[in-house]
Amino acid sequence: MPETMVLLTPNWLGDAVMALPALAAVRRHHGTATLVVAARPATAALFGMVPGVDRVLPLDASSRRADAEALAHIGADCALLFPNSFGSAWAARRAGIAERWGFASDFRRLLLTRAVRKPRGRMHQSQYYLALVSALGMPPTGEPPRIVVPEEARRRAAELLARHGVGGDAIVVGMAPGAAYGRAKQWPPERFGRLARLLHERHGVISVLLGSKGDRATGDQIPPGPHVVDLIGQTDLPVLAGVMARSRAFVSNDSGAMHMAAAVGLPVTAIFGSTDERATAPLGPASPSAPPHEILTCDVFCRPCMLRECPIDHRCMKRIEAERACAAVERQLGGRPPGGAL
């Protein structure tokens, strides 16, 4: 049994969250090992909020050589590679880590000491990562992803919301109108704007827009108003989690924020267009008593196309009306106390 394990994690936020059930399986199986998570700067802070992680090692965003040097200083005797890349296996070997486990892909079989055949067929991305650890003798725990929001992050989130006029008694619904992969994944911004108006008119909801700096242009297309607070690009991952924990529901395209909100414990209304909800739907809910996630799609011949840009009329998204999304959020709000995300 290894004494120190390092887990090289997926690079994208959504994939990192979907790998958390596999990480939990590793933690349970190797209960006495020191578990180090090596992650890119964009996702490293996420793992500081994940139970069972002993240490987080931010990796260099541009240099595999620097990654290898950082990994060598850990003194790990085993590396588990969630990315399929050749570079991740090369860095682990160059770091002198004796055991290197991962999928046999990208011509890296000779760099691995235990190479697992990639599973075939359609499956949820979380099941893909679980297939890796299961093949290595670490059975799943059956638990959904879980993020524990630190009190400091909650405090910072409350202060940020207060500066924008959102008091502690406000009914908050988070919204993530962006998506990193391309515009084909994005519900039209004006629909988010109409949804925000409907929720405010019917329930007094304050809609808080969230996302990275890259989502700024999308957020700018949503009409402002006293019922909309735009925090896009103003939060790091802990504060983002803190705002989510303050919310009562979350509305999102297929994005990293969608998965993170589900892991915080929120009921999510997830709107899918070009991508396949069977592969990347939000996991959970966190408990049997929590409201279920709502997956909104439109049954058109061309989806899921997996394209970045729609070559026709974006019908998969444009045919999902704001009223339908509002009804989904209303079902999730029923009987849920303010601030009851966790």
C-alpha cells in the first residue's frame, strides 16, 4: 500500500468535479495514505474544499518540466493519472514516482506501471473516472461529489453580496449564463434575463450572475435591474462556492459552474443543447430529501451535435422558453429554507 499518493486531476472544472466520486473511492481504499492532489491553477482551489484531501499542489500551467520538478518534491510512491495525456505520464515518470497508474492512452503505456484499458460505450464522465479506480481495485463509494464550503469563503461571499445590496434575508438564485466550450452550449442570454424577471415578479428572487472573466461578454447581454446582481469575473473558486451556498437554486448551461453548484448541494436546473446530458448531467442531489435536478432539453433531430457553434438556427436552445425554466426553479424552491444549500 502506498504511503503517499499523488492524484493528477482533470484540467477543466466540470471534469474535476465529476472526478470527485473516484477520488472518494481512492480515499476510502487508501485510508492511511497521504493524499496529494496535483491540479492546474484554475482548479486547484476546488480541492481545498474536498473532504479527504491532505494537500493540494498547484501545477505550472505551461511547463511539464516544472510539473515534474514539483511532483518530485512530494516524495510520492504512487501517482494516479486522471488525464489521458502523454505529458502527465511523462511528468510523473520524470519525477521519479515508482508507481504510475492510468488509462492506456495517448501512446503512454510504457510510461505506466499499471495501465488500464479505457472503457467502451456511452457513459457518464464520472463513470469513466470510476472505471479507472475500479479496475485498480478501488470500488466506488456510491456518494455524489461533495464540496464543503469554508466559513471564510461564506463570509467573503456574504460581504460581496452585501456590497451589491443583497441582504441576508434575500431569496437568491444563482445563474451561470456562460460556457467555455462555445456558444452552441449557451441558452440565449435574453432568456436568462426573462427568467430573472419572472422569478422576481413571482417570488421576489434576486438572480446572481456567476462565471469566469471569459463569460463577461455573455453577462453584458443580460438586461440589468434591481433584481439582477452581476458577479461574473468577481469571484475566485472559494467565494463562488460561498455564493452558491447562499443560494437556494442554480440555473446553468452545461458548464463547470453547473457541476460545482451540484457538489455544493444546490438543486440545479441544467439547460442542455449541443452537448449530451447522458454524459455530463449534474450529479446528485446530495441527499434524498433535497429537490432533484431539472434537466431541460429540446427534442430536435440535430442534438447532441457536440459542435462549438451551431451551423443552423440553434433550435435546441431557442425552443426552451424562460417560462419552462421558471417552472423548474419554482419546483426546486418549494419548501427549501433560505441558505439551505448544505
